[in-house]
Amino acid sequence: MVLGIESSCDETGAGLVRDGVLLGQAVASSMDEHARYGGVVPEIAARAHVHAMAPVVREALDRAGLTLGDVGAVAVTTGPGLSGALQVGVAAAKSYAFSLGVPLYGVHHLAGHVAAAGLAGGPLPNPCVVLIVSGGHTSLLLVRDLARDPIVHLGDTLDDAAGECFDKTARILGLPYPGGPAIDRAARDGDPRAVRLPRPLTGAGDDPYAFSFSGLKTAAARWVEGHRAVGTEPRVPDAAASLQEAIADTLTRKAVRACTDHGIGTLVVVGGVAANSRIRALTEQRCAAAGIALRVPPLALCTDNGAMVAAIGDLLVRAGAEPAPLDVSIDPSAPLEYAALTPRPRARRAA
Ligand code: KG4
Ligand code: ZN
């Protein structure tokens, strides 16, 4: 049984996975402590991880009806993320691994998001297209065997991530942090056609799989300024609904196209932004129309958590991957190439 530990941003997560089955998990968040600053304050996040780590691990074990003695391996996010925050999780994971005498695995946070989808509805098919949409990343990936094969990037964002676009526009609209859920809520009372917003990089000559979201945020800002210049208050729900529609339309169009172009029958949508109600609904609709099977993890597995890290650890253990040394270090800007950060899976190394 693998204990997974996540601490790359503002969530302290612990999860327990055995043979692809989630046995228990617990998450503590320092989000409320950051809200008044309008974004995550790295030092506050790191200190909150120190306080939450041991209780969160204990809670996950209690929920699973297990004890530390049942832990057979420890997996931890070693990157990417905030360095101080990552350090706390890695220090905790090393302590558990060393004191329990079990192997340690360092994993990539985004690969964890992908693996989370395999905890609900069975293992992910090989191959599948993965749309990963979080606060810091937006990518279309071609994923084969997560534990063994390199992850192929079909396209990435050229500037802001989708979540960043939600968060920054929410701020412009005067909505609270985190912006994504606030826009999702506000959009319920809005008209998605009220504000004409562009669909970036969807023209005939554009890269079909690349994203660009910074222009959307600017367009929304111009719209707000335009209203204020003539003394009218912008209708926030309309702006929220229009922005959400522009992001959902762009993401789902490109994701479905990636599947059809590559002849792949399954689309997996993961990351915090996959919690968005309109993105979920529109992907469902477009995948159904294109005959593509859709996998979106339940909400609790979309945002950062420890179960996703345990899920990767579980895949690595079962693939016979080489564990990380106890002096493994964090990599705050790790590119997404393999699920395991260090060392590379044995099969690939020998190849
Ligand atoms: O994956 P995640 O929890 O953390 C990162 O690794 O970045 O993603 C956080 C992002 C934030 O930008 C947040 O605003 C966004 O996910 N988010 C949402 C929703 N819930 C969270 N965005 C749109 N709609 C939501 N319902
Ligand atoms: Zn994340």
C-alpha cells in the first residue's frame, strides 16, 4: 500500500492507494489564509504544511482503517511547485520512508493529476489524450503507460494557464480568490453571449493544440474599463459566463480535435479547472457527438490531493520502477516528461 504526500501549493494532502484502489485520503487547505492577499503566499503555505502534515497523514490512515505499519512505499510530489511548500512534503515523506524502512518515490505533480483519473472508473486506457488544466499549467498530452513511457506534449499554453486566466479575470471583476470557483458560481446567472470574447488560436493557420489565454483576460479587462468609462457598472455574471464559455469552448474544441486527429478514443480531463461545471458539460457534449469516451475524475480528485500522488506511486511500484534515493531533492520547475521525477523508470533507462 502506497502513502502519497502532496504539498506543492496550498493543499496538504495524504492518500492511500493499493492496486489502483483508493483506500482513504485527507486534505487540509491554507486557502483561507491566502484569500486576503489575493493569491498564495509561499511562506504561509509552507508553514501551514508543517502544521497540517502529520494530522493529515493520520486522518487518511484513520479513514482507511489502517496504520503506518501497513504502508509499503511512500510517494511524494518533488515538483513542480513552490519550493518551501515542496520541501515540507519531501522532508515528511523521507521521514516516513526512512523510519518505516520502505522505498520512496519522487513524482511529478501533473502526472499525479493524470493518475487521479485512474482512481475512478478503472485504469486509464493506453493510449489516451489528456487535457490538463490547472492553476499553473494547460497542456494537451498523449499518454501511454504512465509508469513507463515518456509523456508526449501535443500542445501547451504559450502564456497564461486556463486557471490563471480564471483567477486573474476574477480579480478584475472584483470576485474573491480563488477565481475559478467564483466565476463558475457567478456565471450561473449570466448570459454567455453577452460579451464577445475571442477564441484564441482557433484560426485555420493556428497551432491546433496550443493555447493562449492572456488575451482573454485583457479583453475582459477592456470590457470592464469600457463600462466604467461611460459610468455604467458591468454585469459581473455576464462577464463571468462569457469568459467561462470562451475558455470551455477553446479547451474542448482543441481536446476533441487532438483525439480525432490521432485516432484516440478516450479523452481524460484533469486538474483544478476540470472542476468547472461548463467545461465538464461542454466536454461531455462534444465527446459524445464525436464518439469519444470521456474520463473526468470526481471533484475531490480534480483539485490538489494526496490520492493522486499515491496513485502514481502505486503505478510505479507495480511497474517495478527504481525508488528515489533518500537524498532526492525538490525540482520546483520540473518539466513534465515522466511521471517519476528521479530516477527515470528502469525500463527506459536501460533502453
Ligand atoms: O490543480 P489545482 O488545484 O492547482 C494547481 O496545481 O494549479 O488548480 C487550481 C486552479 C485555480 O486556478 C482555480 O481557480 C481553478 O483551478 N479552479 C477552477 C474551478 N475550481 C478550481 N476553475 C474554474 N472553475 C472551477 N470550478
Ligand atoms: Zn495541481
